Amino acid sequence: MIALPKPRVKVVMSLFLIILGVLPKDLVMIGGNLVIGTLLLLSYRIPLRTFVKQLKPIAFFMLFTFLFFPIYEGGLGWIKALQYSGRLLFVAQVLTFLFYRMGIIPFLQVLAELRLPSIFIELIVFTLRFMDVFRNEVRQMLLSLRSRGFYAGNWFQVKKYRVLGGLLGSLLLRSFQRSERIYLGLLSKGYKGERRSLKTDIVPRYEWLHCAVWVGCVLCLFFVGGKR
């Protein structure tokens, strides 16, 4: 069993793997990337259920490619669907490796160490935070509608779509008002849009060697496949 590398190595390694993984169009190269991604997960003993969780958000898009491209492009549509699905699977493998046993705080800290502008890091933080706020607002508003006898049984009822449309507009207004209150509260506490740098761990050289090996495998496959 290979020990998981430090967050800095994981982020840099995953970044290069994703960039190289979405470039190829040849199905053989995409299949080779998937083999490398599978070996990556097996080498670090990452459970299968963790990878399956990453597949749930992209399963709809993969299904859409197999439904849309064969209709839109005919016989070649299946090839394009396999290309897009293979790339998505490889990205899901890399993201599973990246976020396995690593929280959002170490990830953002590494982004700050890589000199990513603070505004982008803060946008990531607020987006993740407001997703939960948005979800809670939706639950409360749907609960209040159901308590008044609203039932969304049939899909094709104009009156229900009017109610849901009003709900969406009200939700956007409430979310905007909530964001304004939170922003003013942050300013009153001295928020300046800058993150404090935490103490970073020393990364052993052999971990960078692991990074170079995995990235080198994908890079060699990319160049070898490009010469075919």
C-alpha cells in the first residue's frame, strides 16, 4: 500500500492529470488513461464506494451523451459519446483521488500556496457555503407550500408551474437579500477578502517522484498516441 501524498502534491498532480486526460480524442488513448486512473485508485487503496459517489453527479451527463450524439451525428455519434464519457470517467477517478481524506480547507490552502488570486478562492468558499443556504431555503419554502395543500403530482399542470415559478422568483430574492446581509456582516467584522496563510507541511521528495511517475505515464501515452 502506498501512503497518500501531501495535499500540495495531490493538487498539483491532479491538475496535470486532468489537463492531460481531457485532451486526447483517440479511444485507445482514453482507454489507456482509464487504466492508469484505475491503477491510481488501487495503488492508494481508495474504496470503490468513494469512486461511485463521484459518479453520481456525472451519470446524467454520460447518459445524455449516449442519447444525444447518436441522434445528432448518426453513426459517428457513438464514438463521440464514448470520447466524452471516457474523459468524464477519468476526471472522476482523479477527483476521487484528490479529495479522498482531504477536506476543503487543505484544498483551499494549497490553492493559496500556488498563488491563485484570493478572489477566486473566496468565490469557491462562498459558492460552497451558499449551496447549503440555498438548499435549506428551498426545503423551507416547499415545506410551507405543502402545509398549505400544494401537491406537485402531475407534470403538465399550468397552475402548478405558476406556483413553482413564483417560488423560484421568491427564492432568488431571498437568496440575494441573505447574501447582502452576510456580506455586510463580514465587512463589519473586518473582512478584507484575504485568507490567512497557515503553516505548511514539508513535502518529502519521494512524493514529488510519485507525482512525476503518474503524470509521466499519462504524458507518454499522450505523445505515443499522438504519433499513431
